[in-house]
Amino acid sequence: MAEVNMEQLLNCALCPNMCRCDCPVLQALGHEKVAPAGKARFAAMHQQDHLELSNEIIEAIANCLGCRGCTVLCPFPELNLCDELLYARTPDSVDQSGQLPAWEPYLANLKKYGSPYGQKPPFGGKSSRGSDVLYFVGCTALANHPESVAVIGKLLQQAGVNYQLIDEDCCGYPAETWGDPNLAHSLAAENIRKFVECGAKKLVTCCPECWLIFTERYKKWGFELPLEIVAAPAYFLGLVKEGLLKPAAIEQTKLSYHDPCIWARTAKLTKEPRQLLESIPGITIEEPLFSGELTHCCGGGRMFQLSFPKTAEEIAKRRLSEFTVGAGIVTACPFCREGLSQENNARIIDLLELLANACCS
Ligand code: SF4
Ligand code: SF4
């Protein structure tokens, strides 16, 4: 189990929730037990053996999207509350339960299929074994939009990039989130084995959660990555700048961009997706209330769409209300695409599919 930083956790537990307006869970549910400092108090009391890890307490502490919205106004720059909360509720051994019964089917799927969604669908695309570029889809994009793999493959072919796909396993983040670090580690080990075997030098992923776990967690878990990890928006912008992709005008010209929290606040990728959009002739971008590093989470962080579906839906509804009616909403994350699409009147467009539309038709 990862070590909890008690000093930081106590700083938060004693704070009057200075970030309350930036925590989407608190805003959606409205009760103090899921406020950032409320969760920190439960976590700190559990760490000091004053509180049993009952289902109610696990649920309260786990009500964190990992969106890092609370960092915007937090006076403690060293505090990474979402990780402290995760570590504090993660069991020391398999005999202790850190899991809610509702999560069991997803953990069972991960063990059996390597995906929380069950059997992986067949996915197409021209995969060239031995290519330097590995395109890592991620289980959420694969489960919800398997057809997107071929679309993005077409885009890579258009740019003249040989790429490969592998029989990927879940990155492990969901297993860690659902309180099974051992399973997370074994998924990571299996992925590393496949990365080495495929011989690629660069892994490009469209999933911010996969990017986060590859770049932050794998190293913390003691794995050495055999390839460079690249965020898809930055990679495809590079192809446009090199002149390998030449976007042409498309029908829809008025668009908004929803910043996925991990791309914006952790990877600091706020300009690149906008530059990609602006590379399409005639596009104008209408910014929503709260954009860039101040973005609000769509409700899909840390597998909320499976773990806490009603809360995820309410958070998505709130986020959608921050956009101008009429403009299509582009995003670059499979969770955001899924969460924001739940509202019937919202037009959610995947950034790479939009680029493929502009470059390949
Ligand atoms: S995350 Fe920072 S601002 Fe928010 S309650 Fe904790 S200490 Fe206060
Ligand atoms: S990371 Fe996001 S959901 Fe978690 S406490 Fe901070 S603002 Fe709330």
C-alpha cells in the first residue's frame, strides 16, 4: 500500500473547505461528508485507528473524482488530496476490505477479461507488428466506441505513420480505484510485458487516465517503462505541424472545447487541443465558463460512471450547463465523451474523430 502523507492529510482535515466551489462531488451532492476536508477527516481518522473502514466510510472517501479541482484554490501546494484519499482507503492486505460490494462485478471482469467492461470487443485498424508507434486505446474507448480505433488508424495512415495495436489490458487504474492494488499491479506487469514484446518506442494514448497511470503510477509501483508515453492531442498536433496531416474545412464551424481534467491540470495540455481545432479552416472556439486549468470535471473521473453512476450523471449535467447552447462540444477523453453524451441535447464530438473527418474525407 502507498504511504499516506499524514501531515498533508491533517492540513486538509483542518481546513474550512476553501476549495468547496471547485469540488464537483460536493457541488452535486451537497453534503459535508463528501466535501474535500470532510473526506480528509474520515481518511485521517481511519489512518489513526479512530474509525473503521465500513462501507459508508469507504463510499464517502471514494467519492473523489481525482479531478484535482481542489488544487486550484488550495493553500497547500504539496497536497495531492485525491491520491492521499485513495491511499488512505486502500487495504494493507487482501484480508481487509477496501471495496464496496457494487464494485465486485467490475473487479471480476478485470480479473477475467482484463477490462472492467467484460469481454473486449473486436477492434479493427491496420496494425503493423514491429512499428515504432503503439496506439493504446484504453478499455473505456474500446468498450464504448470500438469503431473509433479504425477511424484513428485511418488518420495515422493518412499521416504515413506505421503503428501497431496490441491485445492491451486495462492500465490498472480502475483496480487501484476499486481497492485492489494487487490486481492493479498484475495488470501493469502484463502490460509492461506486452510493451517489451511489441518493441514499440512510443506509446500514444487518447485516454488521460491511462496516460496518468503510465506516467505517474507505474514508476511508483517499481515498473520501468520500455517506451515513451505521449498524450494523443500533443502527438497529433505534432503531425499537423510537420505537415503530415492537412485538415480541410468541415461543415460545423462553431465549437466549444471541454478540457478533460487530467489533460488540463496534470499534463498541462490546454493549448494543444485548441491549436488542433484551429488547424481546421474556419473553426471558431467558444469557451465555456471554466476552461483550461480551471475546467470542471465531467463526472467521469476515477471510473465514477461505473462506481457512482447517479452522481456522475448529475455532475455531467452541471458541467453541460456551463456551455453555450448550440455549439458542438469537442473533448479529448473517452470518459468525458461518455459522461457528457448522457444529456440528449448535447452534441459531443471526439477531437481525434473530428480531425479524421477534416483530414481523411
Ligand atoms: S484540498 Fe486544500 S483547500 Fe480543499 S479542503 Fe483540503 S486543504 Fe482546504
Ligand atoms: S480531486 Fe476533485 S472530486 Fe476529489 S476532492 Fe478534489 S475537487 Fe473533489
